[in-house]
Amino acid sequence: MSTELQVISQAQDYQLADGDTPVVGIVVSDWNPQITGTLRAAAVEQLKHVGLSEEDIKILEVPGSWELPFGVKKIQMLHSDLTAIIAIGSVIKGDTRHDEYINSAVTSALMQISLVGNTPVILGLLTTEDEQQARDRAGGSHGNKGYEWALSALKMSQLKSQSSKKRIGF
Ligand code: RBF
């Protein structure tokens, strides 16, 4: 697995393993919609690039990042065949400490859901100091994190469905 720092600004080639049929859920927050919309578009583009169809990608919208954990639980109830779920949100620091409370609660809830359930949850939460930092990561100078999150979802889908001890070749 590569540990090099990569800036990904477009869909990457990725070979699905034989018999691997990922079905990916995307839960996306409507707060800071220009940012989350761009992240979501990149994630969908990446998944389609490797061969997933519209049917293999299930999308659920929630009002804000705070609602992401409930959205993840809900999408699992609606679609029992999901192999991974990406939770997308953008929390931007403001005059109050809302960002700290939201980020802390949401990240630990998503981790809990991932571990208690049997479906990996990909953390697609931008936690930035300002809007520019968010833009930089949603199609700007730091690429578009949506592509990376989709690739993580594909890798974790493969890991979830792995039934033997053979090494997974990412
Ligand atoms: N939700 C986000 O996804 N990103 C934000 O930057 C964000 N900022 C907020 C700031 C304040 C002061 C409040 C009260 C809410 C904010 N929310 C934000 C919305 C939050 O995630 C949630 O949708 C609402 O609090 C309703 O539960």
C-alpha cells in the first residue's frame, strides 16, 4: 500500500478483484453545499470510473454534518447490501466552538457505527479552519478528496467481502 502523499484531482484507475461487486452508500451533508456537492461528484465519478453503475451507488442527503451518523444508520437499513459507506460533510470553523463539538461527536459516532456494524464507514469529513481550506480540498490545490474517499470505499469493500486469508493486493 502506498504511503506517499498524493494529490488526486481526477478519477484513478483501479482494478476490481475477480468477483468483487461493491455497492457503495454515500451520505452527504447539505451544509456548505458547494463544497460537499463537489466532493460527492468526485466520489461518484471515481466509482463509475471503475465500473459501478447508478444502481451500485446509493445516495442519501442529510441537513448537516451532525446528522451524518443517523444518515449512515438509515442508509444501512434501507440498503442491506452495502459494502461500504462514505459520509461526506464540511465543517468550517466559525466564531463559536460548534466545529469542535460537531467534529468530535460525528467522528466518534461514525467510528462506532463502523465497528459495531459490519460495514466499513469512510470518513469524508473536511474539518477546516476556513472556507478556502475546504475549497482547496474540494477541487482546488489539494485535489479533490472525494476521489480518495471513493478509492478507500472500494478497498474496504474488498476487505469486507474477503473470505480467505490470502493477501489483498491494493
Ligand atoms: N454543519 C456542517 O455540516 N458544517 C458546518 O460548518 C456547520 N456549522 C454550524 C454552525 C452552527 C453555529 C450550528 C448551530 C450548526 C452548524 N452546522 C454545520 C449544522 C449542524 O451540523 C446540524 O445540521 C444542525 O445543528 C442541526 O442539527
